[in-house]
Amino acid sequence: MRLLAALLACSLIGCTPSGVAPATVPTATAAPARPAAAAVAPKAASALPRWLDEELREVRLTRADNGRELMNGEHVVVTQSRIVAGGTLVGRPAEVLAANRLQRVDPLFEHMKAIREAFKSAHPGEPFHGTVLLWVDARVPALVVKNVFQTCAFAGFPYAQFVVLRRDRNDYAALGTAARVPGPPVRGQSQDPELARLRSGVAVSGRLPPEVIQRIFRQNFGLFRTCYEKGLRKAPKLTGRVAIRFTIGKDGAVTDARTDSTTLPDVSVVACVLNYVRQLRFPAPEGGTVTVVYPIEFAPE
């Protein structure tokens, strides 16, 4: 299927599924047959914004055997003829296909970036969720899907939920995907220096699923980015990798956090990251404590 093919092909342009290993297939099992339109409206349709409900009349979503519950986030719809974000037309697949290459969809980028900047202005110091729900017609070519996905990531939304129709419940579910880089380069423009790459290679010793640990880190990504942005103001080319070793206690609190290894020269950024890791809260592990090594790579784009 084109949508799933696009998800798998994303590894070629700098993205990784939301599981632990970069080669992991997104969390859903899609049917091999060509997806068909739903015979009846999905159960969750009544909870959707009116504009989204209207746009979905043209969309044939991929069907899947399973998937995770939808998270809160910004909605982007990709039909065969339109790219719509928050009820605003921000692009057309035909224009993306005519260019025949990976590039930023500028109206979409400006729309999503404005949302992120408005949140940062209204909630200074708070982490931004960075989540976008992508409602993509299964007939849309993979090139369009990749451009939309990477444009959203470049605008500050690295966590994508590709929405599917779940067969057994006839409701909406999601395939989670996280970008490893903000997006493809743009002709004559530099990439957003505020965005840092967070590459995950989580090592866990204990009984707590790695995907749970990744989810907590992703939810707090804005805090770690704040640390890095402070370092960038002093050194615009600051680049490096920090591997944090920490212990999750029986109650889910972090009982110890220290640097396992680092190539980041700014010790204040490392100390800032460690401070935020110590404040994280996790589900209580089964059977005792859990030791984790979590690497974070920072680089201006």
C-alpha cells in the first residue's frame, strides 16, 4: 500500500518508526489488499472538528488490523487533490508531483510553524507536544506523503500519527512515526536552527517496555530542546551527542541520572538535560527498578 510504503521509505530520507530500533515497522498490521472506503461512518467521527469531518468525505483511509489510540495534536488532511491543515488549504498534491522531488511545502510549513510559535509565546518554558495527525488518502502517491511528513517535522512537529481505520472496531487508530531530522533542505534557505535531532537507541535493563520510555522522552522533548537552544545562543554551531544513564525506581521516579558518555562540549547543556531527566516520571516498573541508557544527538539544521 502506498501509505505503508511511504512510512517504510521514510528511513531513506531521515525518519524512524516510533519503536526502539530504526528498522521497526510502524505499530499496525495493514491488510495486503487495496483499502476500500468504509461502508459506515467510523465510531469516532462525531468527535472530529466539522472541517475535518467534511474533508474526510473525500478520503479513503488505509484499513489496519490494529493500531494505537489517537493522541491530541494538529490535524492535516491529504486528499488526492488537496492538502488541508486546520481547515486551511495549504497545498496541492499535483504541485508536489510536478516538482518530482523531496522539498518543503511552504504554505503547510508556515501554517504549522505559526501554531508552534503561538504556543511558545502563550506558554513560555513549557514543552511543545509536536504531534500531528495525518489523515492521508491511501491513493495518494508516496512522494506526496513524504513531503508532507517531512514539512511538518521541519516546522516543529516531529511526531506523526498516520490515521487508519481499525477493522475490528470500525474506528480510527494511528501508526506512530517520529522524524529524525527536521526535514529536507530547501532551495537557497537554511534549516530551522531551533530544531535538534533526537536519535533514539534506547538500552533498557529491567521490566519496562522501551517504547514507554521513548514516549515519555518524546513528550518532554521541548525541555531538552530548551537546553540546547541556550547553548546555541552561545555557540551557533554547537553539535554533539549525550548518552544519559538513569535508574527508574519502583514508584516510577528517576532515582539516579548521570552522563554515560558525551561529545557535546557545552557542560551547561549537559547539566540542563540531566536536570530535566531527573524530573521525569514513568510508570512503575514490574519487578523492581529499571536502568536505562538514552542517547540524544543535538545538531543545528
